[in-house]
Amino acid sequence: MQEQKTNVMRILEQKGIRYLSHSYPHGNEAVDGMQVAAMTGLEPRAVWKTLVCSGASRRIYVFVIPVCCELNLKKAAKAAGEKSIAMVPVKELLALTGYVRGGCSPIGMKKQYQTFFHDSLEKLKTVAVSAGKIGWQLELAPQSLMQLTRGVTADLVSEE
């Protein structure tokens, strides 16, 4: 598949951040994260999904976790300092972030939302996240991703 520049790629290039792009076959629908890992040949613990949530205060938060894990909403609420956290309905995702389900990247959203990464990020050499379009993943240094999103780490997933 010929590489198509996404806004995420342009942002990384503008900031001088090195990345590798990976493509995978897809239709118009989101592909399960474990399938993405298999199709790109990447380790599932190094492929991360971006989840957009709303707190009890109605603030929007972004949680980025490995595709092989499930977001623990209680842990996410604690990290965000909220009473509770809920996933944003898919129909609201595009308007809030500029991305569709399956192509949501923590980089380049319409607004800079408070972003949390599962604390296992610190153990990785590289991490892969969506390039902002279904069918494309970007692999980059975790430190670059954290700096770019102004993210912090926290324990966010259910026991593995």
C-alpha cells in the first residue's frame, strides 16, 4: 500500500520527530487492535489504542493503552481526578477529535485534551499508535509521544 501522508505524519515531520509507518489492509470499518498488531507484524504490547472518554465534570480525556488490554474506568477516573469516567459515544468522536473510530490518534486532535498513557509505556523502546486514518499505524519513541501530547502515565488497565 502506498504511503499517504496524514496530518499526524505532517505534525511529526514538522516537529522533527522520527517515525516508521505501517499499513494494513482494511475496509471502511475499524479493525480490532489485535488484528492490527498481527497484520503489521508488531508486538501487541507495543500497539496502542486511543480511547476518548468523558468525566462526570463533562471534561474530555484521552486514554492510550495497549490493544491487548482493557481500560479500567475506575483507574481512569482516579488518574483524571474524576468521580467517574465513561467512553464517549462513537457518533461524537469525529466532532470532538477530528478522527473516526479505528483511526483515532492521540496526536493532532482538534483540541489538546488531557492525555494519559498506561504506565507500561515507559518500558517500551517504541510504541505504535494510529496515524489518524484507518489502515495506518505510526511507530515512534514513547518519549516523543509523551512530549507531543503533554501526556502523563498512570495505571489504567484491568489486571492482565
